[in-house]
Amino acid sequence: MKKQLLSCLAFSLALAATAQISLVKDINPGTGDSRPGSNGFFEFNNKLYFQADDSSGENTGGVDYGSELWVTDGTEEGTMFIQDTREGGASGGPEGYFEYNGALYFSANSGSGHELFKLNASGTGAEPVGDVPGFYSFCELDGKIYFINNQNQADSSLWVFDGTSASQVTNNSEATLGTEVLSGAVSDVAPKTILPYNGKLYFMATMSLDNASEDFSQNIGYELYSYDPATSEFALVKDVSPGANTQNDGAAGSNITSLIIMGDKFYFKAGMENILYESDGTADGTIPVSVVMDAGIDGVVSLFVWNDKLYFEGDDGVVETGEVADTSSDDQLFMYDPSANTVTQISSNVEEDYDPRFYAIVGDDLYYGASIDDDDGDFSIFRIQNGSNTPELIEATLDYDCEDLVEFNGKLYFNGDDDGLETPVTGAELYVLDPASLSVNKVLANVAKVYPNPATEYLMVSSNLLNAPYTIYDITGKVAQDGVIETERVDLNLNQGMYLFEVTIDSGTYTHKLLIK
């Protein structure tokens, strides 16, 4: 859906903002979407590999191959189609890229299910690697590649690849829960949750049962398991959500995902409320992060480690009530510092669904995508500079939906859609942002409350804005209203449309995008 958003190009920073973002290549020319990198980008031999879809066929020899393998060196001429991994217009959907023994591998659907592919030495094509099925969630441990075989959608299993062939890992153990013995291998390992840590693999899994038995009381559901390649033994690490799976419907279990290492522990989210856990690989050491629990934060997703701190999306359940609107801290950006044992909310509560994700480190700084408009759901790009806890909105991205961020050669590449421009030029295509030319907008939401948004006849502001001069600009850059904030209510006399609300206080000039209905 196309929409008109407030364009920063209309203001005095127009030239600087225009220079910050560049279209690398319109892979699917016009306003159609190629959605580059929606399955991830991967750097190999100083190039970026990704999947994209030129449904027009203009850049793929007049043929619509669907979503297939592409490569870029960061230039328009160097952005090109590589191969159709699935014959015809159906998509192969390359994903799960990894480098192993100097070669690039990835998973794609050949039409017979997901298979492992290897890029040839010239980088001009890729071929299936033997009979390696259902490839998901790779990791390297002790010189071998472990992955999840999910070819059978009912059950997933742990496999190992040595560069030539693949096989299901052996199991020399009877995994135990207390004194209860659950015989057989871990039969169902959840895709995309496998993590190497201290010489073992950790993942969410459930135990197999005797097929003749209808007694599911032994099955505790999906919980945290480990596999030790040295002994070929599976083991239950901890039943995070105690209780049996009394029905064959997967009702019990902890829904453990987003495993990530920080320091000497790993972290993950688990349970119906998506609680943040930490683990040292033992049952006793697998516990909720207490300071996060004490703060009432749940709904944890999108974990990322930067500067020995854990950044994540969460909800602390706090509701602040104003005269005309309630604002809760749903889906905000939090930071957990294990050395100080503190958790800090980084983003403000002005937008209920900030939804931080797509993290990337460029230079010394952290970049990510987040939503600053609950109505459109588009992601703008923010930066947190090294040594700071303050998010800075990158002005030039206000008119774009920016997803799937990746650092490459000191620049930020992303899947961007310019649907916020008055006249969109592309759909979701490959764009680049050069941090060297950044102009940063100080976001009012970082220092004050402004609501409601959308508004009609007035705005409510927090008391720290009293006596501050303000200016409201329309989308052409013309002053629509100005004055001094005398009370916490600012009456408006504006036509319907998008505006920029600008306020100057001691710490600087701040802006807030405003929709009038």
C-alpha cells in the first residue's frame, strides 16, 4: 500500500538528506518489489550475496525466475543475477548462507525440498551438494557443519556435514528427566534455534516416544537440550516450563528461540510470555535474568549483542495515562548490562510499537530499524553512537521502509521501499546509506512526551517543554503554526495532513512527525 509521509526533503536539510541514501540497483524496475535480502545478506570474497526477485525479467534476460540468488559489489553494474536454483517461475528462496573451507554454501528449494548448494569457484553459478536434505540453521563446531534437517515437516533432526556428505548424528545416550528415562533420540529439533557453546550444541527439542504408545505423559514438550559431539550424547539441559505434554499437539514446552552468546553465558527467550533467560549450559545455571524479571519485562524478541550488552525488544507493562491518550511501553528497545546488573529502556514510549530489529554494526556504532509511526508500520533507521544510550533518527530514512540491514565495506545496505515519497520511484529494492555523510535528527520522543498522534485539535506535551518555542511545518517546508508552549496543551489550527513539530529547548532542537486527521 502506498502512502504519503512527511518528507524531510522539503526542509533545509534537503540536500544533505538526499545525499545520504542511494539506490544501488532497481532489480525489479518500477514500483514492483524485489525484496533483496529478506532471507538475509552474506558477505563472501568482498561481495554481498542475497536473494531477490525480478518479476519483470528486465534484469534476468526476460525471464521471471522468482526469488533467486543475486550478488553485489556495492555498485549498480556489479549487482547481478547468478542462478535459478529452482527451474521455472517458482522461487528457490536462497537462505542459510555460510562459509566453509573457503567456499560459500546456502540452502534453497530445488522443487524437491530444501537442498544444500555450493557456489562455484568463479562465483557465476551454484550446484547442489550431493544428497544433503532439508538444510536449516547451520553452525560450525570442531571443523564440521551441524544443521537441522526439516525435510520431513513433522519431525526435524540434527545432521552433520563434513564438506562431502551429510548424515544424521548418532545418539549414544538415554536422555533423562529426573529418574524418568526417555529412551530414543531427540527426534524433533526446532529449526533455526541451534547454538554452539563450550564444545556442545544447544537447541530446543522434544524427545521421541515409542510409536506404539499413546501415553504422552513422559513427553515434556519442547525444552532446552544439548548434544555433545565428543560422546555423541543428547541431554536435557532443563525443563524450563515444567509439565508433561499430555496431548500430541505440542501444547507443552518452552518455545525456546533466539539463542545468542554474550560473555561466558548464552541467552534466549522462552515460555508463553517470552521471558529472557540466561544459561551456563547447566540446569541450575539456566534461569530467568532476574533484573529483567523484576522490572516486569516480557514479550522479549530480537536479541542482539553490542559492546558486551544485550539489546532486545520487550514490554514492561507500564501504562502512562494522559488527558487524551494512554501510552504503554509495548515493543520498546531495552538494554541489559550484565556487569552492572541493570536493564535500561533505550527508546521512548511515544510510539507503542517501536519494534526494534535488523541490527547492524557500522564502524563503532549500532544501527537498527524501528517504527516511529504506529499507523504505517514502516521502519526508519536509528543509530546509537558508541558510548551513548540515545537513539538518533537518520532523517533521510523517514520516507523509506528500511529492513534487513547489513554492513558492507563501511556502509549500511538494506532492503528499502521509498513508499513515503510523494511520488514513489521504486518498490522494495537495494539501497545504501553512507555513515560518513550522516545528518541526524534529534527526536523529540527521546526527551519528552507528545500525544496524541494522529491529532485533531490539540497536542498534549510534557512539562519539560513549557516556555519552549515551537514551529510546525507542512510537507512543503512552510510554517503552518508557531509560538511558545505556555501550557501542557497546545491548541492546533491545521488542515489534515502530515507535519513536522519542532521544539527548541536547552539541549537542542528536536522534531516530531505529526499526523493531523
